[in-house]
Amino acid sequence: MSNVAGTGTSRSRSSAASSAASIDLSKRDLTLDLARVFCVLLVVVIHLLMVGTGTDADGAIVVSRPLEEQPWFAPVTWIGQIMPLFFVVGGFASLTAWRSLVRRGGTAADYVRNRVLRLAQPALPLFVFYVAVIGGARLLGVDPELIDVAVVGAASPLWFLAAYTLCQALVPTMAGWHARAPRATLVVLLAGAIAVDAARFSTGVEQIGLVNLLFVWLLVQQIGFWYADGWFAARRWWTLIVLAAVAYASLVPMTAWGPYWVDMLGNLNPPTLPLVALAVGQACVLRLLRPALARLMNTHAARAAVFVVGTRLMTIYLWHLPVILLVSGAALLVPGLSPAPASPAWWWSRPIMFVLVLAAVFALSFLVGRWEAPRMVGATPRPAVVAIATVLAFVPPFVVMEWYMDLPTAVVGSALLSAAILLLGRGAPDPAGRLSPGGADAA
């Protein structure tokens, strides 16, 4: 697969390099980059605490979930469930990037093509990895039940790609609605989320809740649009505190008397109304912390750390769980290196594991990170082609979210993602001889 569609002349490369070099960081809110990095690293920490590997009395490998066994786990998820904030920050970045693209004469197809590429490209090597791992384990005669437990857990973060691809594909539409009727858009999305939850819980049909991939996550993304427009910045500090308190307080009746789970992970897939309350509260907290975060981002050390992690963010998110399982499995082979899950020694070993996992993912990024980096592509294909490719990119992670990862899903997912990437990268050459960075983040 070529990294350049059309005629890759040296003049075009020079133009693209010049464009990339002209990005003005003074107009970029670096606190949002810090928030995005924080969200992903917190996910890594949580999964390190959730994955315990050990052996039973017969010496067989057992995978447990120590964090979920703790009595304080559910209330802590009210703080630790950070994915709504990621979608808020994503909404800010998306609206900013969309408006910048429009000013430069770009189209909705340009935007969707670039963003879907940024999601589909890093997902492809992961699906190929699962083809090799599951297929190889079967050939070696590894216990199928152990394979299922490991692969299902390791692939669980892929739900994010399905939800985020859907939201990104609709950014041009939602940005238009936001410009014309921002309040009405929020009301319609909120009403839709409530209606879907009501239908789901009253009928007991869980699949109805999948419709809230649209209503809930689009509503949370829309909150990010309001953040980008300065609505939160215009509020006084005490107003933000009151609003955050009300948002978090609303979780009490929703979980105590309503149908929702106290454990916010239970409200994640399919997404439910409490995630909207978390998004509002987290957006307020983010704005309240902005002065302190801005001072932090004025330091060279913080900028360097955010840059290093930020350029590998999708790689860290997608690969950290497989790496956690591989490192944990390797530790089982060395006596004394794998404390019993949930034991005091195991809890104390988590910081060391965090460093080891990040180091391993960093090393892995030199192999798979090229799929995360923006690539130079030609002119955008026809909107119909972009739409088909978007659907192809959406289906594999959605299937994993709904039915978990297995060998057929990994094989078909690899094929669909390959087709999506090829379709999105096969645009006709730009008549002006220009190249555009696929998925360049203008936010």
C-alpha cells in the first residue's frame, strides 16, 4: 500500500512540510492535549489494577479482576470513568479542526476521510495481531477457554473506535446543527438518550441501548463544541462548581432509584444517561483546573512528555492491554516475579508494572506507530466512497464491542479495515499538485 496517492513530487512534499511547520501552537489549547494524555494514561492504570494473572492449585493460569472485587470499586468509578471527558475534549478538537478546514475550503468528505483514516490505520495491525495470536495459539493446542478469556479482555477497548468513528463521521452535520440551533440540538439529543434508555429498561431488550451510541456520545461530543465556543470559559468559578456538583449529585437518584448501575463501567456499553452527567461535571472540573494546567504546560518538561505520549496515543490505547497480558504472562515464568493477585505485594507491584508496560508499548510504537502517524494522501475520494469506507471501518470494532473478539472477527476485521484504508487513500491526484496529511489534527 502506497503512502502517497497521485503524483508525489518533491514540490508537493516541500509544500506539505511547509504547511506542517506553519502550525501555530500559540493558538492551540495545550491543556486539552494534557487532558487527552491524562485520560489514556488513566485507562492504562485502571486496566493494570483490573487484570490479575496467577495460577490455581493445579498450576493452570487464571485471569482475575482484582480491582472489581474491592468494596470501594463502584464509587471510585464516579471519578475514574474518564471516557466522557475524552469525548468532550474530542468534541473541542473536532469543532476546531472542522472550522479550520472549512476556512481553507475543505469539505465534509475531506474531514471524515482524514479522521476515519486516523482511527482505521492504527486498528489494522492490532486486528492482524489477533489473527496471528489466536490462530497460532490454536495450532499450538493452547486451552481455548484461556485464549477466549485473554483475547476478550485484551480487545475490549476497541469499543471506543466504534463510538468515536461514528461521532467523527457526523461532526460536519453536528457542527452545522450546533451553528444553527445549539440549544435545540442539546435538547433533541438529550431527549433521544432518555427515550432510548426508557425503551431499553422497560422492555429488557439490551440491544435497544446501542442506539445511544448516537445520542449519548454525540451529546457528550456536543458539550465539547460548547467548550470550544467558550461557554464554560464565560462562567464564573462558583457557577462551574455548582454545575459540577449538580451533575455529580444527579448520579445519586439515577443509580439509587433509577435503573442505572452504581458502577459507571456498567453504564458504558451500551452508553447510558449517567455518562452525560459525568461529561458535564468533568468539563466543569477541566475548566476550573485550566489555570493550573496552563502553568504546567508552560514548562518544557510537561510539553515534551505530552508530545511524546500524544504522538503515540492510539498505540498506547489500543495495545496496552495485550502488552499487560504478555508482560504478566512472562512474569509467571519467573518464580517470585508474579505476586498473587490482590495481595499486598501485587498492589505494590503495580507502579513497576506501569513503567514496564509503558516502556514496552513505547518500544512497540516504533513498529506499529507508523500506522498512527498522519500520512500524505491525494485528493479526497467521492463522498459515496468515503461513506462506504467509514462503514467498513466502523463494523470491526462494533462487532468486537457487541460479540467480542475471536478468530473469524479478527480475520474479517482485518479485511474490512484494509479495504477502508485503501478506499480512503485512493483519491484522484489533486489538480494543483498538493498533498494533504491524512487526519492531521488541526485542533
